[in-house]
Amino acid sequence: MATAHLPAMSSLTLPPLMSRWTSRLPAIKMEPQGLELSSPTQSLDSQLSKCSYDGAFCAKYAKVDCLCLQHCRLVMQSHLASMSPAMSSSKKRKKPETRLCSVDGCGKPAKRKGVCMDHGGRHICKVDGCQKCAHKGGFCIGHGGGRRCSVDGCSKSAQAGGTCYSHGGGKHGSRIYCKWEGCTKCAHKGGFCIAHGGGRRCDVAGCTRSAQVGGSCYSHGGGKRCRVEGCNHAGRLRGLCIRHKKQSDEAALVQSQ
């Protein structure tokens, strides 16, 4: 019987979609040998080589570079995965370093003149003797700074929505008032303001003051303490008691001048 000759196939060419990877992948060629069937009983297994992936036995026939199509795909995927971390890391942008307060021992971020808010890095209210932070207009909220309520004749500070609490401003667009007749303060748990018994009470028997962190009032050890070493007063203002907060503001004012 005449010997059948199959035409030799040309080298494998990657599709256009993968053309950009050709410079990064190892050369892969597909050069199947011609098959010669000398007899009808001759088996194709004697003419084709088996896949030799990682030296392990694979029952599939080799198609590309002594690998079957499945193992060839695995090799390509692992090669691309090893390249992706290096490519992604090169695209990451470094975040600008945060400037810290220039005062020795202070690790807070600097706001103005190289110092933090506590050390004078803020605008002070223009009113003589006032150490509060200035808002729009150069004054603190208490002295008319910041936005005002949009209701005609109202000079209160504006909240979310453009109006003050009394005219429906605030985070949720409305305000629940204390149930006490004539009281316009914000209501807490129970429907009353803090002064009229609303909110949590101190857990010490007989004490009717408002509870702070820990379940007790300030007088019975609740809430945060002043961060000045040796001071056990309540830290009401940025971690400081009233006396030490006043001293800190005065020192910051002298330093900023």
C-alpha cells in the first residue's frame, strides 16, 4: 500500500491579541513531524510524542514545544503571573509624606507655619482675648464667624442644609427638641436634654449627672482625664482640662506672634 505523507505545518504564530506578549514569552514553536503510515495496522502512537510537562507523565500528545495544549497554557499563565507584580509595582505612585509638627516630641501633622493645631498652626479669632479657632470671616462661631442661618433675622450658626438647628438644619435635616416646656435644646435618650434628665445618668447611686465614658460622670471618674501628667481633671477640651487648655492656647499665641 502507498505511503501517506502529511504536509509539514509551519511554525505557530500567535494571534494578534497576544502579539504584545511575544517579546516577553519564551519562543514557542510547533513543528509536528510528517506522519508515515507504512501499513494499515501501524499505530499513530509510534509516530507522535507524548507531553513532557515538568518531567511528569502526561497521556496527551505534545502539540507545542513538547507540551500538550493544556500544559502549554499553564506555562504561559505562570509566566505572565510572575511578571505582573513587577509591572504593577512600577506603576504605583508614592504618597507624599505628611509634614509633622516642628515642636520637639510632637508627632501630630502640621497645619500652618510648620506646627500642629495645638501649637499655633491655626487661625485665631480676631476678638481680643479669644483663643478659639477662626472660621469664615476671621471670627470663631461664637463671635459671628462661619456661615449664618439662611432664615431672615436669624444670626445663629448654620448647620447642614444652610439653616440652624432651630430652623431644621443639621445632619438629618430636622431636630428633636427637649420635651421640657420652653426648652429649645436638643433632646437625648428619653426625650429630654441633658440638663432636664435626658441621656444616660451616672451609675453611682444618688447621682443624677450625665454619664460619660465608663458609665460615671466626670466627678465620679467617668470620661477621659487630662493628658497632662499628674492632672486628674476631666479632659474636656482636646484631651486637656479647662486650666491646661487655657495655658496651651496662651503659649501657642505667644509662639505664633
